[in-house]
Amino acid sequence: MSTPPPRFIAYERVSTARQGQSGLGLEAQRVTIDDFARSRGAEESLFRKAVEPSA
């Protein structure tokens, strides 16, 4: 029997518009997470997003 591929859960978060514009936004996080998961042999990932206003 073969070993199932690893599974990952990722949490993406930005709290300011500036963070999103700095290249650290949700899209950049998603690419980084996807690359990491694929490098570890994962076939898919579960994502959760949080966009929170700054205080």
C-alpha cells in the first residue's frame, strides 16, 4: 500500500492595505504556500483567508 500525499492547511492574513500593496498580500502568500506544499509532495491545500482592518 502506498503512502498518501501529505496534506496542509494554510492561513492567509493581511491586516492593512499597505501590507497588501507591499508584495506581502494574499496572492503572494498563496503562491508561496502552494510552492511549499508542492515541494513536499502535496496534491492540494486547504486555505483560509482573513482580511482584518488595522486598529
